[in-house]
Amino acid sequence: MSEPVTETTNVGTVHHLDDHRTARASAAPVDLTKPSLVSVPAGPDASVVSEAVDRLDNPLVDWLTVPDAPVLPMWARSRASVIAHVQAFGRLTWWHARYHGFRTPKYLLKTVLLAARGFYRAAAGLWPTLSAQDHSAVVKALRAQSKARPEDVELAARLQIAHGIRTRARRWRFGAAAAAVAAAALGIVLAPPLLQAGAAAAVVTPLAYLGRGKETRLLDQAAPPLKVDMSAQQLNDALRAAGLLKSGSGKDEKDPPKVHCTMGPVRDGRGWAVIFDLPRGGGKTASDVLAKREVIAQELGVDEIQVIMSRVRAAKGGNAGRVSMWVADDDPYLGTPNPSPLEKADKFSIWEPVPFGQDARGNRIDVPVMWQSMFFGGLPRRGKTFTQRLLTAAGLLDAYVRHYVADGKGGADWMPMKAVAHRLIMGAEDDAIEALKAMLQELLAEMERRFALLRDLPTSVCPEGKLTPDIMVKYDLPVIFVTIDELQEYFTAMEREDREQVINDLCRVARRGPAAGFISNFASQRPDAESVPAKLREIITIRYSTQVVDRTSSDMVLGKGKAAQGADASVLSEDHKGVGVLVTGPASYVTVRADYLDGPTFAGLCRKGRALREAAGQLTGDAAGDVTAAADAAGLTVPAIVSDVLEVMRHSPRMFTTDLLAGLVNLDEDVYGDFNAERLASELEAAGVKRTSKQVKISGANGAGYQRRDIEAAVPAEVLLSVGR
């Protein structure tokens, strides 16, 4: 027999069965020769019309037409939600156990006092019965009456005799009971401790219960230290206080409009999650809710960093008035940082999203960098450079990524890249600025060469005019990863004309480069119009900001109007190192606790990246001529002072001693902070450097200095030969 056919209806729509049955009874017979929406089974029984569900003679009609509704409550519909609620219940139970455990002596003393009161109440209540006071009152009344009526004297005498007998009987019974209790008490005293405790509890518990009053409670009222105990009422009160809900409907002030919770509130990790719709007719949207984040947090009794809100878009079943909100129990961004997964990786494909960090709920955040450009900003010493290095580090583990690196600060953060980088520029001195300009021209020339090659490829090989992994390997076109840190140092040190030219070059790289396989990774401190112009910032697709001083500074990094949408890095505190707001699109943002990748680990990844490139034949440019790395590969040792001086003089054939000392201090202040000309000369001489001349001439000026060829002469010949010097 074929299965019955049912009519599909939208969930939530109410259908009256009687109306349907009446309509079907009066409807014309179905013509099976014409197309119909009613399914007809195939096969031998195709001529038999399938039985509809809502037939009068169908006993299952009232069951089969019920709309499909969730059976389980919201908190039990996912494994993660069940775990979160069980953990929350466990934490609450453990808190109550500790709270009442510490108060056990107080509860024992209170129980004894209540038992004493209960004993007194029991004795006071039994005495009237023991003394037969009810009968005594009758006897006294008859005795008084017998004086007026002599005929009642005999009755009074009989009642008095009966009263005496009743009283004696009760006293004998009470005495026997008291003796039995005394004997039992003596037996308990001689019994084992466990039995004594049980007997004492059996006696004290009912007496304590009898001794309690209406307002007397044995246990203290424990109030768990919850910063927020989310409920629908609490949510409505917070939104109403923020001006997002009307105080009343106008017709009935006792029934003000409320939000409709489509999910929750339910426990979600270490917080509460809720999805709600704003009521219609109020003129408020989800964007209005996001703009009131600070006020809502205050009304909920938490810090705004604990409130995570976002719109629910139509793609996920949302609308313009639907908001997803998560309220953490405490600050979700504090604690020990998570190590980067790249630390233990042997290889990585830059075509895959880069592991970046975790959000407040502990969800992994990965950032796709292909076809993108990135900008990092924020205050100093908040983890900006450490976070920027995460994305560059992913490119270290891909042999087909060619790195161009420039560090305007010229410190030690990017020094390990000399083992890998095709071009490495340190500092913002005149020679470094010239090197930066030359590097940009090299990048632009390479970009135009690639576009010309991609245009000539057939569409079967290059269908979208973009670089692909196959084209990358076949035509030796590695991904170009351009990393520039402390942009403001370059711009403030340049002349106006040079500055405009460099900005235009960077804009071209960031705007057109992605299709040719260029990835831009820029960083700066507070990027105002002077340090980083808007026309460069506005074409960046991915932005990340650590703590800044105000909402204006946050918008400078993340984009105009982002703070009003909820993407506000000014709410972060000094304790939020390595935490920032990540914007990945016009309406997509998340606060991320970035993975931790320290300096030694980054240096190790650079060495691993060099080995990968040597094996793949992709070690090029400055990295191929790096003396220190070549010496390490040959099993030789170059004195640190020699390699550091060569690094400072990377772009200069000669340098004055004062400039060389300044460069060394900028490179590593802890090591070279106390150096002077005499100590520098002494250290270099001990390392094998022989100066052909103590005076150098630069731009027509003579002064004490060093020739780079004299420093290179102290390096073993086989090392210089391997790097082509």
C-alpha cells in the first residue's frame, strides 16, 4: 500500500480542519488527466488516488496535521548548550556547597536553640492535657453552680472524683513515658557514636521544626555572586531604560510593548545568549540597539566589554529588527593568552584562512588573506605588532610566498625576517626611505609584469584573470606578501613630494595588487590625516585595532561610523593586551583575543621558512645574501656585532660612526645602549674587523666612520661566497 499524501503547510500557520473538510466535500472531483498538486503514486497502483490526510474517516487526522514544533526546550537542542547548562549548574552547586559548608557550625548552634524552643513549646502544649485543665474548668463551673442549686451538688462531687482519677492516670502515663525516655537516653549515651548522632538527629530535628517561627530560617539565604542573571523581564527593562521600548502602549499603560525572544535567554558557555525581535510600531531597529550598547550594559549591571551584540541578517533568518546578544559572566578577554597553532605547524598554505585568535565565546577566528589588504592600528604596547606578525608568520610556512618587509621603527620585532625576506628595510633614515621607494617601484613593476602575463593566458587556464595555485607554481609567480610596520614613521620623515608619491604607490599596490597575488599588511599607530591619509586607509578591506583613546580614533582605524555600529576599540582597557576589534566587511566585526606568538617563536618560524624556501628553490633577494643565516647553514659562527653592523649598513656602503651607533641602539637598545665610539671600535676589532680607513666621506662631508667592505672582510670567505658577495 502506498504511503498517504499530506499537504505541506508553513510552520506556525493555524488551519481549521472543519473548514478544510467542508471545502473538500464541496469541491469538484479531481481530474487525474490534468496536472495537479496532489501526488499520485507510480507503479502498478498508479490508478489508485492516494488518500488525503484530513479525511473525515481518517482516525489520525488530528495527529498528522499538527504543525512540526520543537519537542525539546531551547537549552537542550544542542550538545554545546546542554554542556553549558550542566557546567553552570555544577558551578552553582559547588558555590552553594562551599557557602553552606562554612556556615555549618552556625547552623548546628541555631538548630540546638530551635530544638530548645521546640521542647518548651511541646511542654507548654502538653501541660493542659496532662493536668486535664479542660475538665477542671467544667468541675469549677459546676461547683460554683451547685451553691445556687443544691440539686447539682451530687453531680459536682461525682465529676470531681472523675477528674481526680483522670488526672492521676495521665500523670502515671506521663511518668512512665518520662522513665522510658530517660532509659532510652541512658542507652544512647552508652551506644556507639554513629547511633548517638542518628538518635540525636531524630530527636532534635522534630523539636527544631516545632521551634521554628514563621520568619525563622535555619539556612542563610545564599545569593550567588552573579553579575547578570539574564531573563526576558530583565532584558525588556534594560531596553526600555535605554529608550528602545515605549513605556506603554497608549491604550493600556499596564501592558507596555515587549521584545519577542526567538531564542533564549539560555546559557551559552560562560554567559547568556538571547536572540530577540524589537516590537513593530516603535520605530526602532537593530542598529539602534547596537548604538546603545553602553547603556544596555549599565542597565544589566555589567561592563560593556561583556556585552556582545550583532544584527541577525536575512541569510540567517533575521530582519532589520532582530538582534543577537551574548552577555558574559565576567571579562571574557582576560587570562593566559592562547599560543598560535602556527607554532607547531611544519607547513601552511597561504591560500587557506590564517588562524588568528578566539572570540569572547571561545570560537576560533580565522582570517582569509588572499585577495585582501590589511591594516593594524592602536596604541603602543598593546600587542599591535605581535598581532600583525601572525599573518606574516603564516606566509613564512609557505615556500611560495615572497616577503617584502619594511619597519619604520627599525627595532628588533622584524629582524628575524632577514633570513626569509626578499627585501627588508629597517628604520626611517634617509637611506631606508630611498630603499622603501625603490622597493615600491620594484613591486609595481612586478605587478604590471604579472597582469601582462595573466592577460595573455587562455581562459581555460586563467578564467578570472587572477592568480591561482596552479599558475603560481607553473609560471613561478609566488604570492607577494608586503608587510610595512609603523607607516607613520616613514610619512613624517619624508618630504611632501616623496610622501605623496609613496602614498600613491601604496594605494596602487593595495587596490590592484590582490588580483596579481599581492597581500598588503600595513600597521600604524593612531592613523590621523597626517600620519596615514584616508585615501590609503579607506581602500583596506580588513582592519584590526587594539585599544585606542576614544571613539574617533577607533573610527580612524576601523572605518567611519564603525563605533556607532558597535565596533569600538576604545572600550578596551590596558589589561587587554593582544585584544582588538577585527572588521572584515561593511557590517562584519568581532572582538578577538589574538593568538600569542612571541619573538623567539617568530624567529624559529623564520628559520623554518628559510629551510622550506631553500628546499623549493624559492630563497631570493636579500634573504639569499644574508650572512648570518648562511653562516648558520654552513655550521659557522659570525660574531653578533658583525652581523648587527652589517644589518644597520644594509643600504649604505659607508656610514659615520654616530649614525652607526644610533642604528645599533635602535636595533637592540638593551645590548648597544651603553656603546660609544671607543667600545664599538674595540668590539669590532676583537671580532676580526680591520679598518682600512677611520675616516669616510659621505655627501661631501668627512668624519669618523666605517666601510661596509671592511666589516664583510671579517666574515668567513665560504659564507660570502655562498651569498654571492
